[in-house]
Amino acid sequence: MKKIAMGRPIVRNFSLWTFVWLLTLVLMPGISIVAEGAWKPMDSGTPCHLYGAWGSSDSDVFAVGEHGAIPHYDGFSWSAMNSGTTNPFRKFSLVSGLWEEYIYGSGVYLNMENGEITFSNNIITGNSAEERADASISGTVYESNGDTPISGGGYVDIYNGDPCKFNYLGATPISASDGTYQFNTLPPGTYYLQTYAYEPYLTEWWASPNSMPLCGNAQPIVLASGDALTNMNFQLDPGAIITGTVFESDGTTPVADGGRIYAYSGDPCTSGLIQWGRINVDTGAYSINGLGTGEYYIQAQAYGDYLGVWWAEPKSALSCENAQAISVVAGNTLTGKDFQVAQKATLYVTSNGQCGQDPCYETIQLALEAAEDGSLIKVADGTYLETPNWKKAGTVTISGGWMNSFTKQNGLTEIYNPLSTGGGSLKLQPNVKVIAQ
């Protein structure tokens, strides 16, 4: 099952709860990230990737994702629901009335009325919903000449609001055979469109007469009820490709669980994400497509107990300050940009210092003194009367509530004094509770 990390609602507005969500997008079933603080990983009830969420209360929450997946949360656990479609869901959006939700990317409604939940592929009548979700946008994604459809397929993403902010609504596929795309059953509004092609084309925004690579040059598409806008075409310029392999620290063994590669332009410690790619789960190979001419910094984040690293020669760097730029020219492919990732050092703590794991410590402080930047400290459940102090630079994560065998988290680790740092930072996972005396 895919994992979903869930937090508590933070805003209440118009009798609807607005949630902050952390949705884990992973390649392998059962892999998840664990958020800090009040977040915790949960089985979502579906093996599909999840892309959006909506809830009427903290015990009535829906998530949406691939293949028509709609798991429901009842306040205790998630369970799968049958939406009646295998189309991908990208986001909930209020269409009309308090309890009618339209799911972008599929033309499917989730109708909640008098406590009953139903799904419909038809326009919901009443409350002007019929008037508000019957518009469409279609077109073709061409190469830069404006005549040759792109090959390989991809997606067209749809946004509303400022295109330079993440006002993402959903996506529709680009046909691999003829480059066409279509959005159906859209409510009236102002939209922006952006391409993501699988082949090495730049990611560009819709504009007339030519597509534009920068969000600031995107042009709005205004839809009224009943509009059917056609020939909203793209003209994509060729992009550069960076390829390589993500190895373990020995430089020869590919990582086994996949992951992601991120490309940044400008200062790698402050600039925004430009593009991303996937690490192959079988070979460790990766490819980032659609980059414009320029310099990029790329980061590898392999799934599992690996540290995130930046590309550098002759060895990958842990810190963004030590990342090295890669220069590319649009239309060219740059190969051999490999990474060497190190596993997070894992240390174990039990109150008697007997873990069955190595290295094992009888206090959290002793483990912190042995830890390095990026280490993970797993602490057995129980009470610890100490004042841990992380004195080094870098970040250490403390995970608590473990059985003494360290095969399962089934309890709580309580630390009865505040933690302190001397230049670095400590991250506490949900099964760790600090009780300041």
C-alpha cells in the first residue's frame, strides 16, 4: 500500500476543514517518508500514487490519485472506495454548493448530500453546477516548427491563479501517437497550461503565437460556460538531457529502491526547482529531460536509508555549498553524471545498552556523541531521564518507540528534559515526546 502522511487541520473556513497534506509519491509499494512533529505515516488503502486531498472534518477526508483511486479516512484509518472510473484524479475543486466536489482530470463528481456519498460521470444538476462545468480546452503539442506533433507522449498541466505559484489543478495526457490533448468538463475561469513531455523537449507554457519556457510569459486562457476552445497548440523547443547512474558509496553498486533526481538553476542552496527525473529501481540509472541551455545543480535522493547528495567530482557532496554546476546546451545529451550516495549511519539506544544491534548505547547522549551529520538514532520505547545535547554541525534524526529488537515501532520514547543543540539541528519523529520539567 502507498503511505500517506497526515497532520491535523489548521484552518476552518466556510464550514469546511482545510488541511495541510504531505502526500508521498513513491515508486515501490510500502515505501514512505515520515514527517516530523505531528505527522505520522499511515497506510492509504491503495497502491496508487496520491495527488490531492479534501475533507469536511478531521474524520471525513478523501484523497485522490491514479487509476480513479479515492481512499477515505474516517478518523482512524483509510479505506479504498470505488469511484467508477480508472481515469487519474489530480485535485478536488469546489464547483457549486457546499457538498459538491468536482475532481479535475476525470470529469467525475463526488456528491455528498444527506450523508450519502455517490460518484457520477454526469454533470450534477441543480445549484448551477450544470452551467459551471461544461467547458473544454484542446489542442496539439508540436515540435518547434509548429507542424510536427511530438512523439512519446507526456502531460499538459492546468493551473489557475498566478502561474508562477503552485496553483496546480490537474493534468491530462498528451497522445503518444499524434500529440493531442484535451481537458473536458471544466468550470468557467482563467487557466494557464504547461507541458511536460517524456521526450527531451523543454517544459513550456501556453502562449500565442509561440509557447514560452518562463511562467512569467504564460498567457491566460479564459473560459466561459459552454466554451469549447480548440487549437490551443504548443510549440516545444528541444531540451538538453543529463543522464547518469546513482551508485552506493562504493561507486559500483547501483541503488536498489529507486528515487528522484532534482535540477536547480542559480544558487543551489536557495534557488527553485527547475526539473526532476526518476532513478530506475533496477539499474540506478536516471535521466532529466527538457533542460534549457545553462548551468544546473542536480541532487539525488535515493529511497531507503540514504543521504541526499549533490553532484560533484570526483565524489558527490552532502552539502549544497559544495555542489558543482553542470553546463548544458539545449538539444544535447550529457552522460556519465554519476552519484555516490552514502547510507545514513544508524545508531541504537536502549536503557540497558543491550540492543541486539550495533552500535548500541545506553543513553541518547552517548549516541549523539558518536553520531555524525545525517545519522539516524533509533531509541527503544520507555522513559529517558537525561538532557541530550547535539554539539556538532549538521542534522541528526531521533526515531522513538522501538521494541528492543528494533523490528517494530509500537510504543513511545519519552525524554524528561529539553534537548539542545550547539550549531546543528535535531529532528524528532512522531514517536518521540519531550517533556520539559
